[in-house]
Amino acid sequence: MARSAALLEDATGIRMALQRLCVVGARLEVAFKSQRSAYPILTEDGEKLAFRMPFDDIDAWGLKAGENLALKLKDRGLEYDCVVAHAGQEVIEGVEACLAGIPRVMRRSDMQRLADFIPDRPPAQAHAATFTNTRNALIDGTVQSFGEEGLELVLRNTKQDIRELLRMGEESLLDVPLEDNLRLRAPTTVAYFGENLVGLRFTRQADAQLLDQYRAWVQDQQQRQAQEDREGFSPRGFQEATTRIVRAATLPTVKVLVDRDPMILLITEHEAFARRLGEALSRKFGMAMLDHIKGPVKARLQGIEGGGEGWGRARLIVIHNQLRLVSPLELCRQLVDQEGCPVPVILAGTEEAEAKKRHHAMTAGAVDYMAVEPFRILSILRKLDDTLRLFGGN
């Protein structure tokens, strides 16, 4: 089994990782001196990469060509750091973008994890697993990542907290069917916890021959995935902005996550966050989600019809800081100034520099700014409740 390298130095391997990020519209965490923010990657062509960054932000950061930017990115669940040189700015398919050189080296920043290989497959196709605790409970989960010395698992029941079932250092018997003729059964101990996941490390009592078979199986899976990566690689580069515009006929429409009134419309690219928020607020509010790409928001609200002025049942709109091609401030201005939205709009994001972000949000036409990172449900609930009461939507 091949350990995940601490350094990714292969130029083609780096470009393949960047192209995968373009495909899913992933965000790069960009840092320059004291400035830090996250922006969606748009393109890579072998010489430069581009990420969606408003020219106002570039000016505010004081970026000059040739200066170094620190990037953090996540490819297939593995985290990397790298440094790139700022290479100017450009409008790509109507989107303001920052240009940077292709990184020469990407360094794993999470090597402490038991994660050497993460299969590129949807959650529904993840390997099932069962594991125990010292109270003889049988726990159902799925494998998130395979490692030479252990595995990372998540619970099938996403409403459960893994820390309520296991403790650090606790022994656990792991059982994972891998293929028809191969089943991994091994004693493990809890090595660490992540975001609702657990890292289980093999103990010395594990069958050495079985572990060798497991590692050989994982190496074979790695080789198959690498071959698929090579077949899907585009040497001429990838331009996600153009691809998204080509997909215009299938722009997302609103999804109703909690069907009750008053209805809150959350605009975000992260469905997991939307579902988490909807579930937390479900006793008091309805929740609909829109993954906005471009164009009028009002035209995408099929599914929550019934209200006046074409805005359906939405009584409050929350714009998350995680969007695909447009910034939250730009989208807010579009809603208020161009679409004449009669519904109050709140911008949501991190609590860092909250007063400054509130000022920018209200200047763009929002009624308030709300911190959702860290996720404090009582303060979120209070903010939404007060806003709906103030504007007569509750």
C-alpha cells in the first residue's frame, strides 16, 4: 500500500488535483499578509490558475504581481498547503478573477490522519463497516478513508454524535467487507475524532497476514483510481466558468428541506450546511435552499410558490458566504437593486470582523449580518426570530 506522500511534486498530479477542484467548484483559502478569505477556483491551464475574487478585494488587499499568496485546499478530503505567485487579474466569462501561478509543490497539512487513500465515490457507495465499543454496542458506519495503520469512519446515523459512543483510547473491534473474498476484521483503538468521524488505529493484536491482504487491496484501489485520473485529465486545462455557463439550461432550482411556514430561503452552495441549519430550526421555521450560479434568483423559486410578488413563500432570505461564482455582497445588491426583492435579506458567514461585515452587508442592502461560524444555534435562532418579527414575517 502506498502511503499518501507528504509532498505532491508531480506537475501533472498537481494539475489533476486542481482540475478536480474546478469540477466541483471548490474554494481555495487564500492568505496574504493579514488578509484571509475563501474564493471558488475557476480555471487552470497549466501555467496559471484563476479563482473568483472581486477586483475590489484585490485592490483592498494591495496585491501586486509577483507577490506570494498562501493557499489551503482540500482534494478528495485530503488537505494541502501551497504557495503561488500572484499573476494579475482578469475578467473570465463576466466573472472578476485573480490569477496565480500553478503551485510547484503541494504539502499535506493533515499527515497525522489515518488517511492514505480516500475513494472518489459518492457516499451511497462507501464501504459499510461495523465496529464496537467497550460496552458491547454494535455501531453501524461507513469508511471515509483507508490508511496503512487504520481507517477513518463516519456514522450511518448522522444525527448521532460519535463522541457519545466512543472515547479516546477505547478498544473497538472493526469489521469491513472489502470484496467477496476479503473481509477486514481487526482490533483497533480510538486514535482521534474529527467532524463526526473517528480514526481507528490497528493494534498489535491484529492479524498480520490479514493486514497485508488489506494493504494490497488498498494499493490496487489506488492504482485503479490513478488510472481513471489519467484518463480524465485535460492537458489543455480546465475552465469551470465556461462549463457552468454551458450548463445554463439545468441551473438549480430551489429545494425544500423543511416544509412549514414561515419559510426561510437559504442561498448557499453547501447542501450539508443547509440541511444542518434546517434541521436545527425545523421546530420553528421552514427551510428552502438554492445553490445559485447566475441569473435572477426569483426565476429559480419554483417549488415554494404561493406568496406574493413572485417570491413564493419566502419570508426571509439568508445569503451564505459560500457561493459559487458571485460574492454575497454582489448577490445582495442584485436582489435588492435589480430584482426589487421585498423580502428582508441577511448575509451570513464567520464571526471574524463581524461589525465590519455587518456594515458592508447593510450598505449592500441587507438588513443585518449573522455569524454562523462557529455554529451557535441559539444566537442564530434569536437573530432570525427578531428579524422576522421586525419585518412582519413571523
